[in-house]
Amino acid sequence: MNTNESPIIVGLDIGTTKVVAIAARKNEFGKIEVVGFGKAESHGVSHGVVQNLEQCINSINKAIRELRENNPNLEVHNVYVGIAGQHIKSIPSRGDRVRTNAENIITKEEIQLLITDQSKTHIPAGDQIIDIIPTEFSVDNHNNVPDREVIGMNGTKFGANFHIITGDRTAIRNIERCVADAKLKTMDIVLQPLASASAVLGDDDLEAGVAIVDIGGGTTDMAVFVDGILQHTAVIPFAGTNITNDIKTGLGVLKAQAEQLKVQFGSAIAAEANSNQYIAIPGLKGLPSRNLSTKTLSNIIQARMEEILEYVVYHLKQHDLDKKLHGGIILTGGGSSLINLKQLTEFKTGLNTRIGLPIEHLAGGYDEVLANPMYSTCIGLILKGFLDIEKSNISYQTSNAGAETITQPGIGASETKTNQDTETTQAAAVIQNAKSPAQDLFDEEDFLKDEETERVPRIDISKRIASIFGTVKSSIKELFTDKEDETLN
């Protein structure tokens, strides 16, 4: 895709501790160039679920305002939004179709009909389908057929196994309401672990078998891939905020102090902490300061991290996946920056572990701030947007004035881009200037110094991303837009 023709996609990550908005486009080599960055402390969100709409809207507005202020050339109207939370469920399903003419080749339209049929699957009351993801296809007696090979085959019968991802209808609508009230249009709602996976996984990872463990502020999200196929997703209701609260309660400090203690002095392995090192905590309102042991701090952190990892092991063993992950575990999300977490994960799971950074798709010269696992979801949301473009779900056009105007269906707004070199030069300054108070408190890029991260060569990026997100996501929103939904959007 030529850079001058590339639209701008905005990812919006609404988390428990932070709201991040990143705007990016693709260069002529298919790599992502970040042209806008905004971040704000999140309020009104608990364990990934919006609890207070007004507070959440304010947080979104702050992140978007920062993005716009740091790059005045950007006009942001449409966003791709992530979703997580304990309400997310994965329902296994199976669908088959008998063909009247076995000699005709299977078409894309037939595959679409097979997938659309899954929209009729019974789901729990009060839930809504977020995504329908085909896993393994079959044609007559041929099983485990890759999705890219089904089209063009012939046979009497073909079918597939599916993961149907559902979520609480109210939780989904609350996200849509917050985005709409922030004067933005939701282009798609994407499961966060799948977004993170697309940002940090390579083809070799998917083929070898990996579990991506995204440790956020409110939840820890899992997605397991074997032979390039999504096998399991799960949401663990413990994450970074729980660790912070444990420190607050256990050491009798303020929440902000607990967060700083975790990030600056905490370790996931207490044995690695210096038992002779103490931290001076200022007293409140004239009270004397206190000295706290880093060993005690790390004991608190390790106890909670071990609990989270026990859930990870449980999910892997429950689905007989623990022996199939030759690529091991990939940790990402802001919580994965914790010192010695990689080593603790390897000890508790018996699997090789690395930290996944969202640099796989970034163009050279990206700002080091982005080389941080806390931005994996947002980069993945942007990748989902470009995947939709490749599927012709979004259209754009170029004006005659030397600037690019991007238009998207269903909205009359546009984004106007000025000279490409000017925006690219701005990108580093945009990111550096966009550090919010939330980042100052939890500046996680400083805590990856003990980790070694490999960059996996890029091979057929669009197919890899499509295999992670599935092949039908763009149509789900239309399938489940009823009159009641329209009144709420």
C-alpha cells in the first residue's frame, strides 16, 4: 500500500488503569507509522468493565484531546475499541453444509453462509456475540483443512469448528455509549487478547503453539494458539490492580504509593530482592517516615503473581494444551513489565517464556516509548483496522489539494493529512510530549531491563492477522444490530 494512499486508523484501548489512543498509517513497506499518541488515567472502569459512564467518557476525551493537541493535523472520528472483562465467554460450536453439486468448487460466499449460520447459535440470556472465529475446516473426509485452502476445493459436504466469543450485552453497550458520547464512532469492538496477539506474535509462534498472557490493570487475558489455530481464550479476574491493592493493604500505604512501590522496587521473585534494602515512605501530615523492606514488598507481589499463574496453568491443563505449546508463553500487557516475572512464569509453568513487545509491525525509527507491552492491545486494534481495509470494509479517497482525505462508511467526517514527511517527523515528538500523569506513575518501559526480546521476521502479515481475528468479524456487527441497538448507539 502506497503511503500517500494509506488511511489513518485509530486504536482506542479503554483499560482499568489507563486509556490509550494511537493513530497510525502504513508506509510503502506495509509497516505501521505512528502519527498520533494520547494517554490518560482511566476512571470509571473496573476489571475491564465500564462502571461509571461519565468518568469513562471524560477519560476517553482526555486521551483523544492529547492525541489531537500533539498532532493538530489529525482529525479523529472513527476508532477501533478493545473489550475485556470476566463477562467474556468462548462457546465451542460446529457447523456443516451439504452441497447440491459436489463438482463445483467451494466459494467464498459459501464459507460466509456457513459462518453466518453460527449467528443462530444459542447463547446465554443477556449476552451478545462479539466474534465468530472459524478454527478447523473439513471437506468430505479431509479434516484440519486450513481456512485459506478451503476455497477452491470441491466436495459434497464441508464444515468447520468455531469459537463463538460472547459478552454481556450491557457491558458492550456501555462501551459503545461512552465512545459515542465522546463524539467518536466505533468501527469495531475487538477482543483484547486477540488484538494483543496480532501485535506480538509471529508466524513461527502460531505454528509452534503459544499461550499469550496479557496482564492488564483489571484482568489477565489468555489466548492459546496451536498449529496456527485459536484453541482457547480465558479471562482471569486478577491483574495489576489487585497487586497494587495487596501492597496498599499489606503495607498500609496509599494507593499511589503502592503503585510506585510495585513498579520501582517490586520483584516477582522475593528471593531476588535484597533483604537489606529498605524504602523510606514519607509520613502523612507531619508523621514520621517509615522504612519498608523490599523483601516484604516482593513477597506480597509474588504471592499474587503465583495465583495468577496457577490460573494460567489450570486453563492449559483443563484443555490438554500444556504439552502442545512448543513456543511457550508470551507475556504482554502493562503488568508483564514486572521484574523477574519471566523467570517466575517459567518456574511455575515449566514453559519457555518471553516478553512480547508490539514492535513486530512498527516502521523503523519508532519511538522507544512504544516498545512497551502496555501498548500491545492498541497496536493490535490498529492492525485490525488495516485488515478491514484489505477486505474492502472501509473506503478512502484522495483529494486534489495535496492532502489525503479519508472517509469511512456511515459518517460524514474526514481526516485530512498534510505533508507525509512533516507528520512522520512529528511522530517522535508527539509520543514524547504525550506522557500523562498516569504514565508518570507507571512508566513501565524502565522495568524491562532484565528481559531479552527477539524480533520475529515478518512473513505474510495480513494472513497471520486474519488467522488471529477470524474471517467474519466485520459482518457480526451488522448481524446483531436490531432496533433496540440502534436507539442506544
